[in-house]
Amino acid sequence: MQNDSAYRVRTLVEEDIPQIVDLFNKNKVYQFQNGAPVTLEDFCLTLAIKETSHFYVLEKNGKIIGTTAFFKFITFGVLPVNESYSGFLLIDVEHRTGAAISLLHKEVLFDIVNCDFHTHFTEISRYNKASLTLSKRNGFSKFEGSYEDMNHCYLLRSLLPKVLKAFKFTGDLESKYNINTFKIIEQTDKADISTLLTEISGKKMVYRCFSKAYYPFDIQLDLFRLYIFKENKRYYLRCEFYSEQVSFVKARIGNLKYVKLSRKKNQIEIKKAPLNFLIQGVVYTDIGEIRVQLHYREPTDEKINIQLNQSMLSYRLVVNRSNGSLFFIKNDKAFIEDTYLLFARPEEVKFLVEEYENKISIRCIGEHLDIYKVIELYPNRLEAHYYIKEFPAENKEKVLKYGMKILEQDYLIQEEGATFPYVPGQLPNELDDFVSAHQFKTRDLCYLIISEKLKLTYSTQNPTSNQMQYRPLSFIKLNNFRNVKIDYSIKFEKKATQNFNIDFREFRAVNLNWKSIRNLKAYTAMEDGAVNYRLDQKRRSLFYRIDMEEGKLYIGDSKNRMFSYKVLEFSWSCSSRVEAWTHDAFYAYKNKGPIWEARENILIVDRGKNRYLSITAEQGKIYSFKESNKIMIRCVIPNSSDSQQFIHFRQLKREEENDE
């Protein structure tokens, strides 16, 4: 990598770790809820669990002032080996200048050609306008699979790695097209094809590519256009010559011999072409050569979910064929996910499912990879065992993860003799980006899902902890895969737990200040959840009617039954100290903190204005978070004739409190 005056960007070495940990703690990033600083053990285990492939440091005069990294694993799961997340972006507060961050981005950006991934993802808070602007310049944009998570972070995607790896200039062309001037101007997505308009040395270049391809299938610049196209179920390679400087093109498909494209014969048919093939080419010009790589990889339509014939208690079982997870379904909605072994897998991996009496086999097969997961079903528990038959040799030191997710927030956690509700951002003591090493212990962990009156007990012989939104997350270091032991069990017990432990007899109703409820919107939706998986979803606006005397807001009927839910969205004006009741106590909102989920009813208290707001959405859910001087609220109810089509508001006062 290059030097830039006093700055230098390089990759991490072991001796850097204490200085990086000090940098994180100084800048108060990746701090746990209990205020404990990040330790060396936390840092090293986090890098291993996240499968960090590249970690960069920015130095100024020999002192580390910034970091960024590429890795495979986040709370939403793990990527294949040929894709990557990025994160850990930090510039020390004392050196936070445009020059520092620009150099770090620039150097890492052009090192991507040496990395083994073709697609790059990152999560950025929608409140971080500077990072969103910078990420757009570096090729990140929303795409079909984008989401906004409960921490208000967008998942963004960049196809820049496959673009930068697609061409290489030689000779005088290298100075004519200076790679240091490369930038993305615009990106558009249609179906599975993305079109990128870029600029290099003031000249436009256009690329078209499939999302899962290593390289574009179409490259166009001012000298020529080389592309693959499909016509009448046949595939062709074509070159259009735009400049007299271009002499001819030599190209080969896979390991076949090179063929020549010229102005007289500028197109060839690619015979017996599969849906996935690579082309290497050399464009010969008067002033140098341009080496080009194309990849045509059409998406494959495959059934995602496999409905199993067996069940656990009253829950249907479904296997996701894209990642091997076992889902527990009730009323067509998944609420528990039992993950498959989590690690960066080959892209071409397949999951095969076989059912036997009281037994399920899920096999993961790919290049140098063969893993069996056998699940034995009993009346009130399941036992899972992994058998690793083959594993890639280069991954023998890999840390493998496994665990469970509860896909709603309405549950209690039992941990080391204590029982407490799940309150995102406060309980348990966890982060999405970092793990706390000392919390991993060999023990049983229990969960009480209130709406289901269900107690789950998770048991395994490996270190386990409630971290990164997994309930729990376990890991094992893979030294010799033939001797690895990965077993666990999940016990199911019916157990009633009271949902809302507050006595409303302590309160009396007062007149509701409707002026404090603002920005009302009603619309249709396809799903409910703290995470918005459908950023591009088309919303159908609905009318609403307010009955101030009854304290009810009626949402108009949606006769279009393809929409599963109706949504009422609004803000409630508040002071700085606002809390919400969760199970057994009030918990304070943090400004721009996580989205909290409540089932059917929420009670919010504004301490500064000494008032309580009760909101009821029968058979629905209520999502809320604080943004400056308002609480943002979203009520979601089923779009069905057998559910009440209104939201009930009540403003309350405690009996012992005096009126304002």
C-alpha cells in the first residue's frame, strides 16, 4: 500500500492489538451496556467469531489512528466465502479529518482487487449522513435484499470488487486510464442485473453484472464494448469497436482455446454454455492491452423452504434450503430459528433434507465440504448432532458457530439465577458488533416466550452466551474436524408467564392531548417486525378516522387481501426523560436507540411532563423508539375481518400523583 505524507495504511499485525483496543476504548466505541471496556480477549474472540479476513490500520507518524476490516459474520448470519461485510470503521476523534478518512477508504478500496470476494456489504445507520454519503461514492447502495434493522442501520451492497477485478490496463493505457481517478457515478438495479456508470480519467465506463457473478458480463468504455448476451436460448460473445486504436480481441471460454474477434467477425456463439461460465479476454490496441474478465451467471430459481411432515408440540417445522436453518412455525409465522452450523461456506453449497420417523437429517455438501446434522425428535425436546465428514483444509483453525434465535422480543431470559426481559440495547449485556469473551461459559440457558406460554432450555457442551441477538450463541474452534464434538438439545415446556405485570387500578384516565400525536399515516404492509426487510415495498395508503371521545383511531378497510397487515405510524411529542413498561419495570428510551416491540399494549411514561400514554392494538404489535423530542410509534394489526380495526389511546395519571 502507498504512503501519503505522514499517513500510512497497512494490515494488522499481532503487536497492534493492544493499541487498537486502547483506541476503541478511548473513543468509547463497542462499549457494552455495563460500561466495561473492550479487552484483548474480547477483540481476539470477536475477530475469530466474525471470521475476519482483512483488518486494516491507519497510522499517522507511526501511531494507529484508524481502523476498518472485512469479515463474514454478523447478527443476520454468515456470508459465502466469495462475499464480505465491512465494518470496524473508526478514525480517532483527535484525527477525524477528511484527509484521514479519505486516504483510508481509498487505500482499502484499491486493495479489494487482492481480496477473494466479489460482493461487498456494509451496515450504516440512517442517522449517519456523512457515512451514507461516503458509502454512496464508494459504490454502496440499497438493493432487493436490503433491510433496516432494529438499530436503524441499512444493509447496503457494493459491486465494486467485481468491477475493479474485471479489467487491467497495460502500456500507455495505464496512464491514460489512471485507476486512482476511478469513481462510481450511478448504479441502477433491475431484477438480478445491476448497471454501474463509472468514470476513470474523465471517461465513462459502463458495467452490467449479475449479483452472484464474480465479474460483469458487459463492459463498455470509449474504445469498445465487450459483452455476453442471450438470444433465442443461445449465448453469444460480441465486441463493438468504437475506436480505430482497437485492433482486435482475443477471448476464451473457460479452458478452451482463444478465439479472435475483429471488425469483420465481431461475434461468436458460445456453444453448450452452462448457466454459469467465465470468459477471459485481451483487447489489443495501438498503445497497450486491456485484460478483461467476464462472468455470465443467471440466477437460479429454487424452492427456499421445505415443509416437513413432522412437528414439535403444536409447531410446524420448516427447513430453509438456502442456509439449513430449522424454523418453528405457528400461524404461518416463524418465531424460533434453530441455525445450521455457521461459517463462511462455498457459494455452490447445497442442503439436502431427509425425514425419518422422529428424525431429520440435514446434509450440507459443497466443494471439499460434507456435513450431516441429525436431529432426533422427542415429545418435548430435540437433540442435534453434527458429523463432519469433510472440511476445507485451509479452514482448519476456523471458529464454528451455532445457536438459536427467538424471532420476537416478547420473552424473558433466565441466566445465572436471574430472570429478566429482553430489552434491546439494555438487556442482556450484548453488542451486535462485538462479543464479550468472559460471558461465554458451559451452561444451560433458558427462555420464557410469554405469548406462547413456553419455556425453552438450551444445552450444549461448548461455551455459550446470549450475544449478538442469538439465544444463545455457541462456538467451537475447529482443530481436527474428525474429532470435533458438536451436540446440543432444546427442551420445550409449557409454562404460563404473565405478560404485563402492572396494576392499572393505580391509574385513572385523563383527557388525551391529541395535539401531541402527530405525523399520522396509515398504510398496508406485507409483514410485521422490528426489522424492515422490504425497503422497496409499495405501500397502499389507508384512510383513518379519530373518535376523540372514545380515544380510538379507526383504520380504513383494505379490500386487497394480498396485504397481510395494516399499519398506523405516528409520533408522540415528549420531553427528554421517557420510559416504557416491559414486563415488570419501566426502561428508559435512549435517543435513536433500538426499536422496541410490544405485543398488543404499551405503556409509556413521560417523566418530564408527568403523563402516561397507553396504546392498545388488539392482536397486533407496537414498535417504538425515541428520536430527539418525540417517540416514533408504529402499530401493526392483521388485515382480517376477525380483528378489531382500531388503535385505542388512553392518557393516564397515577392516583397518588397530582394534576399538573
